[in-house]
Amino acid sequence: MNGRSFLDSNVLVYTDDPRHPEKQRSAIELLSRCRRSNTGVVSAQVLQEYFVVVTRKLGVEQALARRKVELFGQFSTVKTGVDDILAAIDLCRLHGVHFWDALVIRSAQQAGCRRLFSEDLQCGRRFDSVEIVNPFAPEPLAE
């Protein structure tokens, strides 16, 4: 993998979702590649979203979800400040994206990521130097 890659919460969630075996396999493979290449980036927001979704919607035990947050937290982790929140608000206003997605985009930008892996945003769209890549698309964009 070339350059840093930001991992959205949906990618992390699919590692625990046996209802979607292809997406689960793809998510696990992507995280493994990011770990081996030391290019994966997450944010505190993404880790929080992961915990809430897997415990509430997928029934993952809280202790296991906590352990996985610890593991995912070994990726480079972006901290969010007021300047980032304001920049996310500007992304909302300028590009029409939801605030929480805008904060993820801002975190990816702040971390110097080239790619933001997510199925929640328009694949191929660019926000400055960050390109959205849907890792679950039939043929994801080249890395």
C-alpha cells in the first residue's frame, strides 16, 4: 500500500458481521494489509462508532468489542480539536456531506491520508488530497 489510509467505522464493523461474509473477508484483508504496511489510520470518533454499532446492532459482547477497540487503536489515531470541528462544519456547508462524515474526512486530511476507505461516501470523490474508496465495491479503485 502506498501512503496512509483512513479506515471508516463501517470497515471496522464488517470485521464482526457474519451476515455479510464477502464484506467481512474484504474488511479483514484490508485491515491486515494496513497493519502489515503500517499505513492504517483511525480516529477516536471511528473507534466510538465501531463500539456502539457492534454492541447494539450485532450483539458483540462489550468485553470483546473493548478488546477490538484496543487493537484498532494500535493504528495511528487522530485526535480531534475545535479547529477540526469547525473545518468539518465548513465541509458540510461547502460539499453537502453529513457532519459525522465530514469529521471523518477532516480527520483523514489531518493525518495526511491519500485514501479514505468507506462505503458511506461516494467512491472516487476527492476532498483535496483524500480520495474516497469503497473497499466493498466489485472493483475497488486502485490503491
